[in-house]
Amino acid sequence: MRTKVGIIGGGPAGLLLARLLHRAGVDCVVLESRTRAYVEQRQRAGMLEQGTVDALREAGAADRLTAEGLVHQGIELRFDRARHRIDFPSLTGGRTVTIYAQTEIVEDLVALQLAEGPPLLFEAEAVTVEGPEGDAPVVRFLHEGGERTLTCEWVVGCDGSHGISRGAFPAGACRTYAHDYPYSWLGVLADVAPSCDELIYARGEHGFALHSMRSRRVSRLYLQVPNGTDPADWPDERVWDELAARFAIDADWTLRRGPITAKSVTPMRSHVHEPMRHGRLLLAGDAAHIVPPTGAKGLNLAVSDVRVLGRALAAWHRNGDTQLLDRYSEICLARVWQATRFSHEMTKLLHAQPNGDAFEHRLQLSRLRRIAASRHAAAELAAHYTGLPLTL
């Protein structure tokens, strides 16, 4: 097989890039190692910055998002058994965020891809990227019982932190910056209407909790737990009791309970790979960077990468202009590091230290009280949460 752009990974980043390239007239092929059912059911983030919504609209993939997405104009911080609302529009000049599950985004993009092209191959496992330093890199992949090759002019790795793309960078051509946090998140999906209109970030006596949602009928909730936690050690009643304790306030508010349909534990880590390009191989999304989910930046950073790549590859296709491609890593990493810093600060602000450090706890409360009392401090949080502008 031959194409202009070979995309490894059929998650939201790879699918959105394929859609943008298709609309710009750039031939591409998407290789996804998993089945369609797995990709469409993989639970991930659901909070979209305005820039992410704009990118999906630009790709013609926002019809259901517009009809079903939940626009949020703020978040609620809970600490000291009190609630404190951060109003986004008044602090950011009108910006908001939208709740729309990643599973829905992927379903929308897969349907468009299969209906209109370009080619999307499921159960096509990329095994190597050869010759990225030259003009015609080759992706070798396994599909339908045999090994095949995809010859490209550019290869984009959207295959996540465990994919093969990042490993195709030669030793000495890149550097990885990483940080592991001493706690994880226990996440649950529940068939119950959310107990809140906007997301709740709570710093309880025993640690962090987050109340989010996937729709008007499905709640998504998280608890800080020790690393190595087994979800089986958390029966449903224990989950609900601990959530209720961490969300507790001295006011009339009740946590709705319902059937829990899924549980998983997510380690908290930060990871940045520099640069995001080697020759004709470019990385996007989790293949290049991971952030803890506290700041809801992972999916939004992936879409930001893809917006830059879509424009850069379209300019190259039109007239051979490589200026934006040459600056791709520089442009994206500037935003990645800002989001990494914000996610790190939000994580440190809201999570209990495993050693029960009382000094750190008092510092956290001091910072939270400052955000609640100061418009300037709240505006800084709101600006990052709703998404910094993409500067090309």
C-alpha cells in the first residue's frame, strides 16, 4: 500500500487527523491494532475545551456533539465542607467547556471515516517504522494473517504511550521527562443521573474526589486511592460511602447512588517526549505526552496537536510549504508544557499526601482559599481549565 500520510492509531487523535486531511484533499491510511468494538467502547476523558469543539466542527464531526453535548460554564471546588464556584465566562471573557464522552467522539469519527474515507483498517497492528529519515518511510503491520507494508511520505504516530511510534526515534535523538505520582484514581461509571450540574473537585479529609458525568443519565466519578489498588477491593457500597464522605458539605446536598457498571484504576503520571518529530515521523497525543487527568487536558492536547498537524500537512500538500511542519514540535510543546504544569499544580493542590503530611495539607487549604477569595487567582485557574489559545 502507498499513501501520502500513514497514521498509526485509530483513537480520537488519529481519526480526527484523518478527517481533517480528507477534507483538505490529502490521502491517508489509518492503522488501528484493536477491533472497532474495543476502540468505540474504550472509556477516556469527556471534557472538551472550546478549541476541541471548534476542531470537531471544522472536521464536520460535531452534529451529535452540538445536539447532545452539555455546555458547562464553571466548576465547583469543595473544601472545608463548603462549595466554591469558579465561573468561567466572567473570568475568561466568555469561554466555556463541553461535556461529551470520548466514546461518542470516536463513534462519530469512525462512522464518518467508514462512510466517506480515507481507509481505516482495524486489527492492523503496526510493528515497525522504517526509514523515517528519508523521503518514503515504511510502516510494517500485521493484518488479516500476514505482514503488509504501507509506504508513506509522512508517518504520524497517534498510538499512545504503549505504541511503537515513539520507540522508532533513534537513541540520542530525543529526551523523555517523566514524573510518577504516589497515588491513583479509582474511576467508576454509574447508571444514575449526575448529582450536580457542573463538575465537582473535592478535597476531602481522606483525599480527592471528582464528580463528573458522561450524559444526563450517566455519572462518572473518581476517588484518590493508593497505587496498586485492586478495584475488587472496592465493592459498590464502599465506593458510594467514600464518595459521599469526600463530597460532604454543611449544606443541603445529597449524592445520588445507582448501579455501578464499570470500575478501573488509573495511575497518575506526567510524561513529555521531546522533540515530537524525527525526520518524516511525527508524534501526536499520548504518544508524545501524558498528563494526570486532574486538569482534563489529555484529549484536548491531542486535538491541539492534530489541529497543528492538519494545517501543516495541508500546506505541504498544496504547495510544498514545510514551514509549519518544521515548527510543529516547537508549537505543540509550548502548549504541552503549560498544560503539564497546570495539571501538576491541580493534582498537587487537591490530593492528600500518602504520608499524611499536615504541613502540605495546610498549604493546600491556603491555596484553595486564595482561589476562592481572589478573582485573579480564580481567573488563572479558569484560563488554563478552559484552554489556552493555540498560537501558530
